[in-house]
Amino acid sequence: MAARQTTVFKTGNSAAVRLLGDCRLPRGTRVRVYRDARRIVVEPVDQWPAPFLEALGSFSDEIPRPTDNRKQRNPFTSR
């Protein structure tokens, strides 16, 4: 993918950038925006991170479920 240039413009009280060509995202896509040194990164948040996907299935032991040993309160009594 070759880098392309675009221009920052103002829409309302926000700065905006038109995503060109294969950088376009579907309308309504939730994104995470952060600064990395001089770069500004925009990435979709509706996808699982690659390290998480790579780790799927790597833990073979059974994970015990916690038990709730607290007494249940009777909602029909005063205490």
C-alpha cells in the first residue's frame, strides 16, 4: 500500500481527515485514536488484537470457576 497525502480540515469543533482509497472504513466503524511519537494512529476497535487471537487455544488446563460462598439474603425479611 503506497502512502497517499490528504489534508486535515475542520468539521464543527473537530479536526477531520478524509480516509482515501483502501484506507476507508465502513460508516459507523468505532475507532481508537492515539499518538505514537509524531504519528497519529487510527485503528478499528471492533476487532480483537492480533496477539490475543494468536493466544487462543494455547492454554489447555481447565480453569476452575469461582464459587460464591456468601449466604443469600432473603429479600422478604427485614434483615
